[in-house]
Amino acid sequence: MKPELIDFTDGIQKIKKKEVRKLYKEYLNPGLGFLKGLLGFDRNFVRAEGVKVWDDNGEEYLDFLGAYGALNFGHNPPRILEMVKEVMGRPNLLQASVNPLECIAAHNLAQITPGNLKRTFFCNSGAEAVEGAIKLARAATAKTKIISCEGSFHGKTLGALTATGREKYRAPFKPLIPEFVQIPFGDTDALEIELKKGDVAAFIVEPIQGEGGIILPPPGYLRKVREICDQYEVLLIVDEVQTGFGRTGFNFAVEKDEVVPDIMCFAKSIGGGVMPVGAFHTSAEVWDKAYGGVEKCTLHTSTFSGNTLAMAAVIGAIKELVENDLAALAHKKGAYLLKGLKTLQEKYSLIKEVRGEGLMIGIEFAEAKGVLNTLTGGKVNQISKEYLGAMVAGELLNRHNIITAYTLNNPNVIRLEPPLVVSYEEMDRVLNGLEDIFSRKGSLLGMALASTGTMVKSIFKSK
């Protein structure tokens, strides 16, 4: 029997939203498809440029989610796309060669990273970069224990998941990898207690916890961490997957504390928003301890590592970052957006806190209080913890055509991570949209009824 294949050569725009919904729920992830549909996150977007995307009805939207920090250079950045197009026709995957583009990409990366970091392994994602960094640390030190932080997010493959700090994602897959210990983020005393035991290969940490809710550490935290790791001869792995490439107002967030890690992890924007790329990056000394020489050089490899199209995107991304000084622009624009959000915080009690660095900003919402929460046995409060961020994101999307989302480890926080090429006019549009939502929908009940009425109805059904 001949398979019934769907083609799009006659125009992908012709595929209808209803058909896409059906395909997603039948062949991909029904639960996630339901959640996306509930909040209106299942539109069919057909064009994208810079900060803007358009759906199949011609409606224009602003993307302030930025693929969780993967779109620092915007949607379809023309100069990066041109560099990728220029190398089409060359072998993309050919292991029996040394790819010149991979060599150039690694060289250029070493020019913009701090200190003596120079050796790079390119992979396909942030989780792969973290897996590689953990392996590198164990091989280089001949020790096994890895310390990570509560509330962290390092990916969902098994090693990265073991380091990740939210039990919801970890519990179904236990037992996880042994010899991993978690400590509170920002607590250098807790770190020293673990490192004193003498069996630790590495401490892995995010400069800012992205999925944790855009959590900033205490001032000087990374400097103190570096000192403690040096004292106990433990490798410091810094996960810059979300914070890297200009996002926080620095090329890399570690630059704020003038810290040089032993290993750095990259992904998301390293591929220019065009290709899926990850990497871990280290010194020659650490690399050679783990993989130096002919006997050990093949201990960590990957089929798609350093492929031609991906490396062209990396070269283009670094060029855009440096030539346009995007980190400085993110610093200036982020200060403007933070100031506007803090003004809203002063006016509306629903906003508990606004925090961030550069264009990596989180808005945390207050928990529910009052008679309705009491009558429902605290279930309104429960909904506010798990869904209020999604409700606000839904309002922004459905009423103001602004795309954002909550953070995975703290769903009561929505993130604003627009491309670094965002304009002040576009930031004002977001501020005005939030002002409209909070002024009209000041109560949690109003927000819930507008965004996800079925959730609130279920409260009363279960009483």
C-alpha cells in the first residue's frame, strides 16, 4: 500500500491551522498541543523578520520570547543567511576531511571569549554542550562528582537533566546519574562545604538562572565561586547557553565579574537563529588532560559536529555580534525596558518583582489573596503559581499580538527576551500592552476568566 505523504511544494501557506492542530495532536505531543491551543499559542506563522512575525491572516506580532534567547540577531538575519547560502554546494557532512569553516568558527570564538579559553567542540544543542562539558570535566580530573544548583536548568538529556534543578522534570526518569549534588544558587558557603570533601570534578552554574525565573545571583558571586574552585582544584563550568552572545549586556555574562571559567557551554544564539548549534569551550590544558593525543582524541565525537552550514552560521553570528556591538545595545535597551517595567510595578500590585540584566528580563507575579482564594480552598492561589504567567502571556498574545512565555522552573514568571535588534518603539508597545492588561484585569479572577475560563470553572466543579 502506497504511503499517504503530505507535501508542501505547492506552498506551505496553504496548510490550514485546523489541519496542523490535528497533525500535532495525532503525531507529536497531544498534551502540549492542548495547552498551546488553550492559550492561543497554535497560530500558523508564515513569515518572520527581525522582531516581527506574521500569521496566515496577515496579522503582525512582536516576538519578545526570542526562542528562549536563541534569536539575539532576530528572525532570518539577512547577513547570516547570506553566509549560509554562500557555502551551499560545499560538502556539509564529510568526516574524511578537516572542515575549514569549523576551524575558522573555532578561531573566531576564541577571539571573543575570556582568558585562555581556546579549544571548542561543536554540537547541536545546549543539552549536548552540557553533556560534553560534564564528560570533559570527569575525564580531565579523574573525579566524578558534579555540583549544580537548585532552580537551575541545563537541559533534558540524562546528564544535563541530573544537573537541572527542578524535580518535576527529574522525577519520572529516576534513578538519574549518580555523583551529582545540588546546592542553593548564590550560596558560596554551601559550595565550599561540598568542595572540601575533595571528590568534586566540577561545579556547573548559570550566571543568571533563566528557567529558574530570571534569578540574579548576589553581587560578586561568580568571583567568589572562581576563588573557591581554584582553592580546591575544581573545574568551573559556566552555562552561557541562554546568557551568551550579548544577551545580558556583555558578550558573555561572566565578563561582568571578570571571571574566566574552565569550561563554557554555548548554544541558542551561537547559530545565529538560523542553524541548531551548541558548543563547549575550554583551555588547551583542560582539553589535553581529557582528550589529548591519538589514543584519547576520539573519546567524544558527533556525526553532525562542525558541519558546514552550521559553521557558516556561527561565523556570521560572531561577526554580527562584534561589528554591531550588540552587547552594548542590549545593555542600553535593557535599562530602558527595566525602567518602564518597574514603573508598572509601582502602579500594580499584581507585579511582585521585575528583575534582569540587559535584555534578559523576568516579571514575577504576586500570589492570590482574598475571599475567592479562601472559598476555593487555596486553589486560586495554586492556579496563580502554576498558570498566572501563562495567563498574562495569553493576554499579551491574544489582545496585543505580543509573543512571550513563562519560565520553565518558575511558571509564575514571564520572560522578556526579544532579539537584541529590538527598537524602542517595539519595547513601548510591550509596555503599553502590559499597562492595558493590568489596568483592565487587575484581579486574578478577571485574568483567569479572560484567558483560561475553563481553569477557573474547574475550581468550582471540584468543590
